[in-house]
Amino acid sequence: MDYPSAISYIEEKNKLGITPGLDNIKELLNRLGNPQDSCKCLHIGGTNGKGSIFAFLQDILMEAGMKVGRYVSPTIMTYLERFQINKIDMLEERFASYIYKVEESVSAMMEEGFSSPSAFEIETAVAFMYFKDEDVDVALIECGMGGKLDATNVMTRPLASVFASISMDHMTFLGDTLEEIAENKSHIIKEGSVCVAHPQSDRVSKVLKNRCEQVGASYIEVDEADVDVVSEAVTGSVFKYKNKEYSISLPGTFQIGNVCTAIEIAHKVFQLEDDIIARAIRSTNWLGRFTVVNHEPLTVIDGAHNEKAWSVLNSSINKYFTNRQIIYIIGVLKDKEYDKMVDILKDTMSYAIAITPNTPRGLDKDILSDLLLVNGVPATTAESAKEAVSMAYGMAEPDDVVMICGSLSFLAEYINYDYSKHKE
């Protein structure tokens, strides 16, 4: 099987949609030799910040000399970005060889009356096979959605269960209240393990603590009282955590909570020294998270894609860009609460250019533009990145900011875009 055939196979399985449950993934992994049982893993759940926490931690562990696997979705730049070892994507030939093995097992399952595993279940199996074969020192595994029935929740004894900030998201599958969502996500906590959490609301903390008590796991949550912010700018932050000073290049107060979670894991799970941690996090980069891609005019990309993330983005804009005109390029998915996005961000919008993300889930730009106009935001549409950037730069004054946001699904084009072509 070659790479295009392997991708076609995944695309066909994508049509099956989301199938919460562990029966299929367990059966598939069993037929593949249960590779997940041979991997030392950290498992992360939550709503916002999973990628950032593991980006910091990946750099810390690599600085300590470890071979680090990472499984993440969705991705921004390339499909194979979801399977990485020491930040290097899996090779196309390697992926095709794994899909060939998986396809044989899936076909046998279906012949015996099982339903087909979903694309995400197949990708999860590939990740575990890859990390086992490459004998990584640790694999960083991100939940796809929820926790209890997520395909990644097949590890019996992860090194630690980690939680990014938990808020309302995927209510159709996870529950209608914050407590229900937190309860679902809490099921990645395993008996006798360690649980490390980003600062949570009291309602979420109670759920996570209760789960830890039920399964005999220890609970560590970053305490915001231990954080002292020294300085913040769009180029990063300097802060003290438990009286030790660190600096990071990722901007945003929310990133301080994320990096402190990674610091706790580095200390409590891996017993690493502070000099290793400080060196690593100073240079951590995570594309699409308040990423500056141009300076004249200042152009920022952010993958905020749900209500909590939009609120955080709004806070960052008000902190860093007070009294500046903000021109938005926005694309959103039609299954997100985009009306709330507009409501949260509209007061920061001087002008907005709506685009349609190139995905079946993308919301039509005309619908978004009409919603913006109804909410008092001057808005228009663009057919391409070139047109959108040309329009934004054409109206931007030297001190204005161009903000590209709304969904991770279309950001790669704007991250790779050659902004120099618009110089006068």
C-alpha cells in the first residue's frame, strides 16, 4: 500500500463519523498485539490548552534527553503531524505500512461481525504501534473528545493523567452541564496513578478530586496563588511559580497556567531539575496559538474555536491591543456556537472579513458575514487567503492589528502565507 492509498482509506473511514465507545478500539488493538501496553504514556484531557501543555512538556522532556512521541489531533500543517517523535512527523512510507497492517485486522473484524473502527480509532492504533516500534521513552497522548469513551482511553496505567482547562464543549456527546462534562473527562484517571491539572473552576475540581478518591489516585492542581506575573507582552511572559522565575515566548495569561501544569508534571512525574525546565520552556513554540506571523502591520493567528477560547482571546486582545483598531479575518465551523463567538468578540472588531474554511464542516462565509452585520460589525467576504489579506492590509493603518481566528481548520494557509508580497 502506498501513501495516497492509505490516506484514501482514512478518508473513507472518516465518513463513518464519530463512534464513542471502546469495544472496537480494544478489539483492533488486541489483534495488533496491544501495543499500548508497551508504551509509557502521559494522557491529557480537557477542553482548551491540551496542545500547549504538551508542547511545553515535549520540549522539557527532549531537553532532558528523552525520545518523545506525540499523538495529537486535529493538526494544522500536515496530516502526519499527528504522529511525531521528537517533533519529526512520521514518514509517508511508514504510515502506509501501518495502515496496511490495520486494514487486514479491520477486514477480519468486519468478516466476524464487528463494525468497522472509525478513522480516529485507526489513527490511535497507528500511534501506539509507531511508539512501541520506535521504543520511545514517553508518549504524549491527547484525548480526541471527552475521556470515558474516547479511543485513547485504553491505557491501564499511564504515567499520569493530565487535565487542561475544562469548560463547555461537545455537549451532544459529553453532557449538558460542566459537571457532566468533567465527569466524562475524568475517566482517564486510572487506579493508583497521578493526576495533574491546570487551574480549574471549583465545580470541575470537585469532580476530578472525587474521581481520584474513587480510584486511589493522587491529585495535583496548579494553584494560581503560587503564580506571580512579572511582565506580559505579545512576545511572551516572565513569571514566578512557587518563587522560581521562568520566561516563555508564548503570549497570554492562559499560557502561564498551561506551562505551570507542564512544570508540575516535570517535577512530580519525572523529577527534573529547574534549569532543564527553564531552558526548555523559554523557546517553546505552538503554532496557531496567538502566533505573530507579520509585524507590519502586526498580524496574529489564533486557533480559538469554542466559547472559552474566544473569551480568552478577547481578554488577550484587550490586554495587548488597547485602543488599537482590530481587523479580523474569520472562518468558523458550522457545528460550533459561532453566534457566541461573534457576541464575545464583536466589541473588539473594527472590521471583519469572513471566509469559508475548506472543510465539509466549514460555515459558509455569507452566513457569518450576515451575522456580523446584524451585530453591528462592518463585514464583507473573501474567496481566498490572498484576497482576505489584501483587503485587510489595504485598510490597515500602521498601528492597526490584523487578527486571523475562528478555527484551527484553515490556519495552515495563513501560517505559510507570504505576507511580504503585500509590502508597498
